[in-house]
Amino acid sequence: MSAGLTYAAFGLVFAALLSLEVVRGSRRSLTFGGLVCWLVARVPTLAALFLVWAWLGWHLFARGSVSFLK
Amino acid sequence: MTSGAGVVLLRAGLIIAVAGFCWVAAGLRPFTSLMYAVVAASIAGVGALAWRNRDGRVRPRIVRRDAAAWVILLGLLAVVETEAYLSSPRAEHPTLSSMVDAVMDSHPGRTAVFALWLLGGWAAFAWKRRS
């Protein structure tokens, strides 16, 4: 895939995610925040998500995001 | 001064303080002890708030069908990201992290990303939601 196609693919997915959030929010149905709330209400998934969040911050800022580059 | 105005001022002060913290943190160089300490303190701070607010955590009831749409879209995101990550060169196959790198090239950009990361952690783990 060329860079343009990759950006388009990301754009489409993010647009779909945003649309789903707006629609779900207007219908008072399951929003992304609601999904996260459901996940973190249980200790195992809370711990797993917290570790992912902490790792993301560590690699982006403490180690510099250079580590992501190929 | 009413208590309502006091709460507003307190929240405004807190927001300004956190924004200032993010600005200073974004100015630190990676791979330095100070940056390690700032990130570790941020993680510990969110973790402490999450621990303090652990009681009364509300678990909303969800319908599997509603969750399926999120799972499918997030799965698609993972597929696109993985395909890009496994391909090279990076310029022709940008990943989310390489796009974030472009934003983090500037101090304001790094500040925004740091603030978003901190806010995301607080919203997901430490925010005490009412039932």
C-alpha cells in the first residue's frame, strides 16, 4: 500500500469510529466511553489497560517515540 | 465568594497547573533521569487516583451486538496498523506512531500529545463516575 492508501485507510477507520460514537451518543447507546467504563470495572481488564497506557506513555516520552520507527 | 465560584476557580487553577506541567514535561529530553521521573510520577499519580476511586466503580450493562461494532472497527484499526508496521519503508507505510512523531516534532505538539495521554489515563482509570 502506498502512503496515500495507508492514510486513507486510517482516515476511513477513524471516520467510522467517530460516526459510531456520535450515533451511539445521540441514541444513548454504547459509546466508546461506555465500553471503556465496562472494561475497567473488572480488575483484570483494568490492570491490562492501565499497563498498556503506562507503556505507551513510557515509550512516547521517556524513551522517545524513536523506538517505534523501523 | 460562593462555594460554586470557589469550585470553578479551583478547577480552573487545576487545569492551568496540569497544562503547565504538560508544557514543562514536553520540554524534557527523552532518556534522561528527569524525564523518567516525570513519566513515572504521572503514571503513579493516575494510578493513585484510580486506587482512591476504586470503590463504587460502575459497570454499565452492555448488549453484545452494541459492543460488536466497536470490536470490529478497533480490529480493523489494528489490521491497518499492523500491515503498515510490517511494511517498509516507513515513509510509504506510515504507522500511527510515525504520524504521532510528526506531531511531536514541536514543543506544542509534544505538549498536546502528553496532555492527551494524561487526560486519557485520568478519564479511563481515575475519573469517578456517578452511577
